[in-house]
Amino acid sequence: MTVKMSFAASIFVLAFSIQSPADQPAAPVSALAKMPVKEVTVFKDGTAFVLHAGKMPTDQAGNVIMDYLPAPILGTFWPFSSDGDAKLISVTASTQKVSIERTALNIPEFIQANIGAEVAVTEVTDKTQPDKSYSATLVGVPARSSKELEETSPPNSGQMLPQKGELVLLKTDAGVKAVNIGQIRDITIKGQPKAKSVHEEFRNLLTLKLQWKDKPAQAADVGMMYVQRGVRWIPSYKVSIDGKGSAAVKLQATLINELADLDDVTMHLVVGVPTFKFHDAADPMAFQGRMAQLSQYFQRDARTTSALSNAIMSQQVRVQAPEPAAEGGGQPRDLGPEIAGSSKREDLFVYEVKNVTLKKGQRMVLPIAEFTLPYKDVYTLDVPFAPPSETLAHFLNYSRGYGSDDIQVAKMLHSPKAMHKIRLTNNSKFPLTTAPALIVQDDRVLAQNLMQYTSVGGDVNLPITTAVDIKVEKKDKETARTPNAAIWKDHQYGRVNLEGVLKLTNRRGNPVEIEVVRHVLGNVGEADQDGKVEMVNVAEDTDYLPDSTGTEPFWYWWRGYGWPWWWYHFNGVGRISWKVKLDADKSAELKYTWHYYWE
């Protein structure tokens, strides 16, 4: 058989070394073990606890060498040996030379693969003479070996790969001829050619050194476990309400894998907050010059991370049946991942999914759990506090820096809106994790909102929309102003008394129950209609603060004002709350009083 290969004029010149007997042979890459992943415990913040285990081939010294190095969090890398005849002595991460065999794709690689073969060579000459063709034997491609380079380089230069030359040695009748590879136009092999060539490169290797009781075996049961970022699960809910107090809740998980290929692994999806003190510190065994760059789904400061107030990443579930056989017998069918059940481990709740196969870079959506919860329709009204009249000029000037925010502030403070929500009672076996929730009725979407973490037996509100059929009117007025009502540190302070009224009108056509909360700046007084009054602990209770997702103009004025040093000595934040039942087309008035001090 004769094979001819041509060389393009714009050839990429690449030569390979002839290994001398004095060189230390590089390990063939085929001898490197690939330890399978058996289990992965996945947290919502993108951190994963990974378990590798299996019977791995050993080298001549009885050690296991792998070319996969994890990038674990500091202090979480724990290798082990499960083999009764082999004790794990040490684990070394290092850069070593390996020999790689690849298919030859150009003339330099083709020449390297066929050293010793008889060939017919066509050599390019200058334009004034025709190309030369002749028969020869491929002797080799000269190169400076790794040993030569290391011996002639400055001390501590480290390992080196062979320095590849641009010549090929051809044995002809006249002797051994050195030809620049770039001058060879084509080459014809006499006989069966070899298709692959071997060259060396550096690889980061992990060596598990084993101490054997007797003669080393050809394989050893070993493993390693570590915590690393790279696998994340994102939960989401679909809540289907029937309008009669029953909600069908479905939980699904979106898996994002940027860690490693996962083949038939058991995956634990965790509901709960993991504590990894050194999550930003890489373990030295990672050995990479820089950590692998992960997508935005794994960045702690990414927009996708904080989009749900970081809550969705801080909170988990598990469901098994025997795999059915294929019709007519034979091998069982591959039905994909298998939900195996749920369990609680300390403060973490875990969903277990078996038989997950997910390559690095792939995404997957899995149904996790289904259950039915009771719910009821509730209506809420939250009325935020307004700034004292003495500060209005400052706040309006401040808000003008944000365009029309002063108008938005005024509208928000004087036109509060009631909200329609559903209140789910979690009587299932699972806690509800923080996640996006899609609310539907009769296959029509009503809203999407955030499901808050809810333990078994707890209640959670899911907002649906503004209750436009419940009209809200708010009126506040000053009733008295007393100068020099208090003296503190030789300063005199006046007292300002105020009263307010909230008028609610139900135009929905059916009775409703409304939960009303009113916050005031200063000191709360009295409230009618069985209203509950209390002072807020501003250092611990943050419910009085506005929701920045929907009331940003309000938040601007609150955080943008420098409250005077004496303010919190006299004043605080008061809260009044009511539960009001309103019949159809009826109104109710809620009255309250409060006061504050001003210098």
C-alpha cells in the first residue's frame, strides 16, 4: 500500500523529538485513572459536596495517578482508601509530563508517526528549477531532549518539554540528508502507514500513594471527597389554585452543572443554609494557576444571585420505585433521573434524586415533589410612615435629584393600595423553600412572586395583585403643638400631636377580611376598632422599613436624611394593626393617634 501526503505552502511547522534512552519516559495518558463521581450534595448557592469513589488501576509502584484535580474550598479535600490491603500514605498534586497519541493531521505529524518507513519525497526547490523527487528512509526529527534542556538551563528552571526542531533526517543512497520540513511538498509512504503520532505535554496530576500489605495489586478501591463551587440547583414552584381553598403545589429543580461530567450519580438537593467559613479560599490541592471561571449563576455578587435578595440561594427535598423492565423483558429502559425520597439531616432538608447523568455545561429540569395545600384569600394593606412636616422641604429637594420622585413619594404616601394574596398552610411533609412561584388558576397565569421559606405547619403569603376593588383613603392632620414640652441636655423640644383615619370601602361584591398595618414616626397613641398599638424595636424588627422593590422613592428619602442626634431619644417607630371584616359595598373607618418631639 502506498500513501501520499501533500504539504501546503502555508504549512504550520511542527516537529517532534526523538526520545533518547537517557530521558525519563513520560507517562502515557491512557494509564491515567478517571475516578467516577458517585454522589453530589448540591446547595442552592452553587456549592457542592462531591464524592468520587471506585476501583482504580495502579501504576508499577502500586499508586493511583489521575489527571483530574478538583478546586476545593480550603480544608474540605479528604482523600481515602477503602481497600483493606492498601493504606493511603499521601496525595501529591504536581505537574508532570505525559505522552499523548493523536491522529496525524499534517506532514510534520505524519513524518513523526512513520519514523523508519521507506518513502518517496518531493522537495520544493527555487522557481528556476523543477521540484526534486527521490526515495529515502525516514530517520527522525532532531530535537533537544528534556534532559538536555534541564541540564543546560539555569538552576531551578523546572521541568521542560523537548525543544522541537524544523529538520527531518532522510537516509538516501548518498547518505543521511537533513531537510527543512517546510521544503517537503509531499511524501509517499511505501507500505501501510501509521496514522497516529506521539508527543509530550504537561498535565496537572494527582497521585495517591498507597502502602500495600503485600505485592501491589493492579487496582485499588480509593476515593476522595471535597466541597467546590460548580453545581447549583434552582427551585421553582407552580401553585394551581381552584378558587375553593385547595392549591396543587409542584416543585421542580433546575440543575446547572459547571463542575465535571456526572454519569448515573445520586444527587442530594439541600433546603437549608450551608456554613462554609472559608468559601472564598481555595485549597492548595487545587493546584491551578487560577480558579476556573464559572458563569454568572455562581458569582456571589452577580445580578442573578441578588435578584431574589439572596434568599433563593440560602435555603431543599428527596422521592423511589424499582426501575421497570423494558416491554418483553430484556434490559430495563432508561427513564432518566429517579426521585428517591426526602429526609431531614440536622437543620437541612434533603431531596434525593438518583441516576442523574449531566455533562459539564449542561442544564436539566427535574420534577421533585407534588402535594396539595389548603389556602385562603387574604387582603392586606401596609401604610408606610411619612416624614415629619418640618422635614418635607428637605425631602422634596432631595427627591428632585431623581427626576419625578417627589411626585411618586406624594402619591405613594397618600394613595396606599390594598393587596390580594393567598395564604398557604404548609401541612405537607416538606418545608417550602425560598423560590420563584408561578400562581395559576384554570390554566391561566395570575401572577409570579417569591415563595418564602416556610417550615412544616407554617403559613406563607403569596401576593397576587393590587386589590383595585378595595378603595383606600388616608387622611392625617395635626391636632396640637406644644412648645417646650420637654427639656433634655439643656435643649427644649416641642411636642406635635397628630391623628389619622383610614377609610376602606369594599366594592368587590362579596365580603372580605383585610389585615391593615400602619406605621408612624414618633410615639403611637390610641387606635379604635380593636386596633393593636405597639412600638417597634428599630434595632431588631425591620418590618417597618419600606420594600425597596416597590417603593424605591420612599426608600430614597428615608435613607437620605441625616436624622438629628436627639431624634431617637424622644421618637421611635410605632405600629398599629387591625383585622377588619368588610361586607360588600360597605365602608369602615380606622382612627389612630400619635405624636413626636421636635427641636
